[in-house]
Amino acid sequence: MKIGVIGLGIMGSGIAQVSAVAGHDVVVTDVSRSIYEKAVNSIGKSIDKLTEKKIITEKKESILSRIKFTDDYRDFGDCSIVIEAVVENLGMKREIYAKVEPHLKEDAILASNTSSISITSLASTTKRAERFVGIHFFNPVPLMNLVELIKGLRTSEETVQRSIEYVKTIKKEYVVVNDSPGFVTTRIIVMLVNEGAFEYAEGLASKEDIDKALKFGGNFPMGPLTLGDLIGLDTVVNIMDTLYESFKDPKYRAAPILRKMVEAGKLGKKSGEGFYKY
Ligand SMILES: NC(=O)c1ccc[n+]([C@@H]2O[C@H](COP(=O)([O-])OP(=O)(O)OC[C@H]3O[C@@H](n4cnc5c(N)ncnc54)[C@H](O)[C@@H]3O)[C@@H](O)[C@H]2O)c1
């Protein structure tokens, strides 16, 4: 299979990695080649770690040789599946679809890795709603075992089946869910981060103790503030805004402290500082 990946941030680079490890040829793009170079560097480090743990046996150079950068959307023309993983913004995603879709094969699947935006509304901006699907990965992609497949209102059964075939090649578990903002997973996950941020802003406990409480008291692998830093606080705020707008329910209001931190450039691990310093 040839897989296309648009956007090489935290998620896109992971999606490119797991696809290449599975043996697929991968064509990738982002706004600049330097972002691709940064992504390849982090993919290389991740492959090194997985090689040490004997999870990957193929040579790093050979895996990386299957990932090719392009700044020309025509190079997505022979992909079976193109996965968009740009920032969580409806307008931006729409712009990307308008640019890439004219070059896609008739039967190619266009997928979004969005964590909250309605797949039906994204699909409706394309001419291939039947071949549009949500392929929602989790962070960090090489380590997290689930892919949530989201059926838009017009997504065809064949598209779902072909997406499942792809997910099987990358050896991940999957669930197929119906479309609703935040789907099954994100809607709950961001609420944990948001509520943790409210608790922190209210001075209930130190950030370390909020995280420790949930980690040991709830048996979570990490606390909500560490999780927010890992996801990216800008992404968390964008998702909360999407949920708030979609459901018109005040329980989805983003904690003001999160918005303030984003304005200050404290985006979490990816910017070097969020609740914690990295
Ligand atoms: N971070 C998470 O934990 C997580 C988990 C699941 C899903 N998601 C979703 O994945 C998507 C990407 O999130 P991320 O965390 O990787 O974000 P990110 O900010 O790390 O990366 C986004 C990338 O998109 C690129 N981009 C922006 N405009 C572009 C354009 N016009 N053309 C090509 N590339 C462009 C940026 O340069 C950047 O590299 C979002 O929809 C997000 O909701 C994120």
C-alpha cells in the first residue's frame, strides 16, 4: 500500500513511522522541508529505542528510505490512503483537502486523524464523503495500541473495511465508532486534562500532587497535567472549543489557565514547557 501523510507534527510523524515499519511506501508533506527533517530525526530516535527493545528488527535506514518528502500534492496521486494530521482547525483541514483531492485516485481513501472534529462535516467539504473516514491514532503513535475508526454519516462500509485492513497491517487494535465530536475516546480524555487544569488553577494541590493522585489513585499511566503536556495544550484547547461549540454544553468550556498558557507559548512537551519543563 502507498500511504500519504499530511502534517508531520507529533502525530503525523508517528503515523508515517508505523506505516513505514509495516512495509508501506509513505509520501509525506508539511509546510517546510525543515519540519520533515526534524520529523525524520525523531522517527530515527524512536526506531532506535524500539530496536533496542527488539520490537523492530529491520535496519533503520531501510525503514526511513520508504518515507519520502514532497511539496507537490501531485505526489499523493498513487496513494491508497491519505491521512491528514495537520493542526486541529476545521478551516485549515478544509484547505488541505481542496489542495490534495484533485490529485487523488478515484478509489483513494481520504482520512483525518482529527481528535474531535465531526468526520461528517469534514467529509462534506470533499467530493468523496463515501471514501472519507476518521483514522484516529493515539499519542505516541508507535507505542499506543488503539486506532479509533470513525464512520461519518456517508462513509461506506467498503471504506471502513479497507481502513481496517490498513490498521491490521500496522498491527494495532481498533474500534469502529459512529461520528460525534470527540468520538468515544477524546471526549473523555480531554475532560480529564481540563478538570486537572481547573483543580490546579483553584489551588487544590500542587501540579505534582494532582498528577500523583490520579496516577496512583486511578491507576492511570500518568496524571492529567502530564497528559495535557504530552497531547499539547493548544490541541487540548482546540478540542475543548470544538466540543463546546458542537454540544453547546458549558461542561466543555476550556479551563482559562489552559488558554493563558497557550497564549504564552507554553504548549507542553513539544514547545519545551507546559505545566512542566522539558
Ligand atoms: N497530539 C495528540 O495527542 C493527538 C492525538 C490524536 C489526534 N491528534 C490530532 O492530530 C492532528 C495533528 O495534531 P498534532 O498533535 O500532531 O499537531 P502538531 O502541532 O504537532 O502538528 C501539526 C503539523 O501540521 C503542520 N501543518 C500546518 N499547516 C499545514 C499545511 N498547510 N500543510 C501541511 N502541514 C501543515 C504543522 O507544520 C505541524 O507540523 C490534530 O487534528 C489533532 O487533533 C492529536
